[in-house]
Amino acid sequence: MRVRLHRKRPEPWNLRRQGLKHGWTVAFWAFEWFCEWIAYALSNWSFLEVLEYLSSFGVLIAVIFYFGESGNRLKQKHYQAWQVINTAQGKGGNGGRIEALQELNADGISLVGVDVSGAFLQRIRLQRANLARSNFSAADMRDSDLSFADLSDADVQATNFRQSTLRNSDFNHADLTEADLWGADLTGADLSWTILANADLRNANLAGLKWHDVRDLGGANIFGVKNAPEGFVAYALKHGAIQKESDNP
């Protein structure tokens, strides 16, 4: 049942103002006139209508506070992601690190110096990530995508990059000793000044590879490499690389 309490419509302010004899009372009468208009407006609303408007107002306030607090929520999310990564440092397995690293990278957070050595990170997606001076040694990164990532000066010794996408990644001065790059896509990657001793490059795609002054190719297996830059195979073999199809001696 909708109940309305009808009130008389207040007169316009200019008429009310004309009837005032003392100027100092204007403020008081103006306040009373304003209250009369509020009461008149509310008298034309049912109780349910008042509740509806108050509810809408409450939702509006909640939305304002939600967006006002968005910065703090984002900081909290980043803090929790770093907590997951740091707590699992030095441990095997995933431990939630795939999601944490991907979240931070998606939000544009630098991952410089991150230590996930020995972690199980298969199929992780860290395109364009800043991973300079990071430690991925002995991590399982099979089938991952690190296209355009910065891995300069990184420790990726014995890292498993089998069939990973490393297109245009920067490994400048990185240590790739014994890294498994079997079937990896290294199109346009920068391996300048890297250490590739005993690395497995079999069947890797080396199209457009930058390999200026590779520091150590001793024992690196380059069997079946695809689209190798001109002169790379001859240079590699001259500096200790091998071509062996099987892992067996």
C-alpha cells in the first residue's frame, strides 16, 4: 500500500521575500522556506519510493568507494603475488608462481632479479617481461612463451626451454650453460656475449639470430638447427660445438 502525505505547495521565494520586514531575518526565513520545499517534495513520494532512492544513493556511494580504493586493492594484489614468489624461492614445483609471475607482468611490474631457480613453470606466458638479472637456473620452462622478454645477464644454466617461444628475446650476456633449447623458436633472439657451453640447440629455429661474440660454444649441440644465420654453423663448430642427433654417447 502506497501512502502519501500531501502538503500545500510553498509559495515562490520572491513572494516570501517581499513579506519580510527585517533584513536580518532573511536567513532564518530562507532556511524555513527550503525545509518547506523538502517536506513538500517528500510528501509526494511513497515510503517505498524514498527507500528506492536511498538504495540507489547507497549503491552510488559504494561504487565511488570501490573505484577510490582500486589503487590499494592493486597494491595488495601485487604484494600477495610477490609473497607467493618469495616464499617458494629455492623450492621445486609450481607453488602458485606461474599465476603470480603472469599477473605481475600483465600489470607492467618489472621482474628484474626474480629468483625462480628449480621451479616448475611449464607453459608460462611472460611476453615482453623485464627479467634482466633473473635466476631461472634448472627451472622447467618447457612450451613457454617469453617473446620479446629481457633476459639480459640472466642465470639460465640448465634451464629447460624445450619447444619454447623465445622470439626476439634478449639473452645478452646471459649464462645458458647446459640449457635445453631443443626445438625452441629463437627467431630474432639476441645471444650476443652469451655462454652456450654444452647447451642443446638441436632443431632450434635460429632465423635472424644475433650471435655477436658468443663467449663459449664448447660442447653445444647444434644438430638440425633451422634457418641458422650465415656463418653461424661454421663458427660454432670451429669453437667447440658438436652435431650429434642422439643424447646417447
